[in-house]
Amino acid sequence: MEKSFGLVLSLMISLLVINVQAAEGIVLRASEELNASRQVVTVAIQAENLGGTEGGQFILNYDPALVRPVGIEVGELVKSAASGLHMANLDYAEGQLMFIWITAAADTAEAGDICFIQFELLSEGKTRLTFEDIIISPDEMIIASPVAGKITVDDSWVEQEKNVQNEDLGSMLINNTAMVVGLIILAVMAAIGYLVLKRRKSTASRE
């Protein structure tokens, strides 16, 4: 009797947790990359309460003057599902990208990473990463307010890029200088060889 009561209680608690999660709705979240000092940063797109879904899509907004999406990798939420598929459009519109995923078997995990987006840093500043046009299948799924991400590009990255550019310029000047010197030496050697050969011919003709 006690075992049966414990089993029923456990089942009720599980159902309560599922109902609470369903009431909260599905949440999409973009990570924050603060004081980014690398040329390319990776932003994670995560989801909560996604269990039992069959796929979805979203548009992510960003400031095109500060960052540019250059790559995308699918996360475990899609890879771990049976026959999981995905598609991305990094040039969907000015300042927007789109990601679509399909998990038709509805075996999507409850929470985890949907995808990872690589952004190239273009200029110093801050850009918010906001969601738009979120669609989750099936249609009756409740979608909660998404959590925006952010990328902050600081002075150190700008200075770092300037130093790299200066180093590249210096290296190019050194290489060009070495090439010019080499050409001059070759020209001088060719002239000397020509004079020596001409003198030998002149001496031979007199003999």
C-alpha cells in the first residue's frame, strides 16, 4: 500500500513539474559576450522547456555595423534527436539571420543548445541580439518571452587589430625592401657578367 502511494505521489509530482514547465512556455536565450577581444566570437542559442517539440525557427537581430555572422554550428538539441535537420540563412536581411531546425520524431531534449553562431567583430561598441518571428512546432506550444543576448567589443580589440595591421604592413615593407635589394643585386651581377663577357670577346678578336 505504501509503495503504491509512493508511486502515485511520484507520478503526481512529475505531472506537476511538466505542467509548470508547459505553463512557463518555451524560452529561447542568446548568450552574452562581454568585452570581446577576439576577432571572432561565438554566441550560443539555448532553449528551455523544449521537450516534445518537433522543430522551430527564429530570426536573430544584430547591428551590422558592429558584427557580421560568418558561421553557424548546430547544437546537441538538434544533433541528439532522431533524424534532426537544420538550415541557416546568415544573410536573411540587413542585420538579421534565420535558423530553422526539425526534430520530427518529437524526441527533443528538455533544454540545451540549439546552435552556435560565429560573429566577426567589425568595430567597437555594443550590439543586442534580439529574437523575432519565433515559431515552434506543434502550434499549440506556448512560447515565453525570449532572452536577448549581447556582444560588447572593447578598445583592446580595436588596438589589437591596429597592431596586427601595423605588423602586417611592416612585414610587407620588409619583404618588399628585400625583394628590391635582391633585384638590384641581380641587375648589378648581370651587368658585370655582360661586361666581362664583352671584354673576353674583344680580347679574343684581337688575338
